[in-house]
Amino acid sequence: QVQVAESGGGLVQPGGSLRLSCAASGSIFSVTAMGWYRQAPGMEREFVATISTGGSTNYADSVKGRFTLSRDNDKNTVHLQMNSLKPEDTAVYYCYATLRGYRYWGQGTQVTVSS
């Protein structure tokens, strides 16, 4: 089993930045991809970014050029650097870790972009 925990959410003004972190623990020896989804009230959860064990990344078009996903050398922690934040980025951000093709999810961290 894998446990996933997010941190770093908060309130930021439009144009500002936040850095989210996600740590996976437990039976993580076979964890491969990790990444982020987000969900706004009344909306479906949408893909944000993913990163492979080797560091290859993929981003949603809505965040390309603004968000950067990185992975620590231990491969168990990822960071989502979010720059030039917009009000439409407001959502609960959920981290996942993949084990044997199954995504294990964190509880989420709130990101609010507002003046």
C-alpha cells in the first residue's frame, strides 16, 4: 500500500506563486509515475501534471509554461511549482502515486487564487 500526503496550499493573489509538495510512503518500492490533479467545486477532477521515475513530465495545456513538476532524488517526493497563478487555478489539488497501474491519492490541499 502507498500513502500520499500533500502540503503547501494556501491563499495567493493573482500572478503570485505557490509550491506544492507531495510525499509518498509505505510500499513505494514499485511506485512509478506521480502527479497532480485538481478539482474545483461542482467540477470534475482534471489532470494537471505527471512525472515519471526518470523525470519525464507531461502537463495539461492550461498550466503549460506556468507550472513545473519536479521529483526529488529519492523518487518519493514531488513538487509542483505554480507561477503566474490565475483565479481559475483555484481548486483542491490532489497528488497521486502509481503502483502497479493503480493511482493512490492524497487527501488534497486547497489552493485559492484571489485578490
